[in-house]
Amino acid sequence: MRIHPLRNCIFNESDATASGVNGYLPIAQTLIERHVSATVFHDLNRLMVLPRPTQSHDAFQSLSLIEQPSQLLRRVHTLVQGLSANQITVQRLADELGMSERTLARKVRDETGTAAATYTRRIKLSQVSERLTLTSAPIKMISDELGFSSDSNMRRMFKELTELTPAQYRQRFARF
């Protein structure tokens, strides 16, 4: 049996299981990646995975787990989504991934064109945007659930990225 703690998956010779709302994604990725190159996987993903039928801000485009172009970015993405916002540091992610902070920062910058801290902040704020558009939960509750140090800190970061307050974002993009 192989356990993938960063992907919330367990595989053995005949079965696989995963947790979470999108648990099937890491199973499908792992099975496909066993048989095709990274380029073919990327093309399959682009052609066969239906986009989520929702509008979102440009800051969150191409930021879903399945759209990440490399295994490293998918692992970083999964880690960030599972941690409280106030627990996310490049050092902690590097430790979890078994590499130095400098190596992780370099690889993330090479693949995304942005600093690792900026990339991880976008992932966490993308979680905020999903909750704003898919639920009617109070903004303070969303901030607390995702582990931001304060509600005002989350609101400030969200507005810096989107140029919209969380309330304005919800009003513009909500699906309920």
C-alpha cells in the first residue's frame, strides 16, 4: 500500500481511495500520469476536464488544483489548501516537500513567474473566493475557517489582489 499524505490518497495494487470533495482528482491524475508523459497529461487535462461553470475574478483564473502544470505545483496547492492561512510559510512548505526553502522558492518562481509567498497567498485567497461565491457564510466566519490571523488582514489581502472587498466580490460573482 502506498500512502500519499500530501494528496490525501491511498493506493494499493487493486484499489485507490482519497478524501475531500475533489478526492477523485489526485486518483485520476496518478493513474493517468503512470501511462503518459507530462505533456500528454497537460493536453488531456486541457481538452477533457470541463471548466467550472462559474465566473471568477482574473486573479483566480487557472488556479484550480487540476490546472497546475506540474506535480510540484499540485503538491504545493494541496498543502496550502490544507493549512490554516497563518500557518503557511515557504519554510514549512519546503520542509513538508523535503527540499530547502531556497529550492522551493526558485522552482515556484521558475514555474509561475511569481514569488512562492505570492503564489501561496493567491491559492488561499482563491479558497476565500470560492466560499464567497458558493456560500452565504459571513465573511468573518470564512476568515476564521481558513485560519487568517484576523478578519481585517484577510479583507485587506483580498482587496489588494482583486480590487474588490469580499462583500463586493460576493455581490458580483455569487452563484446563490
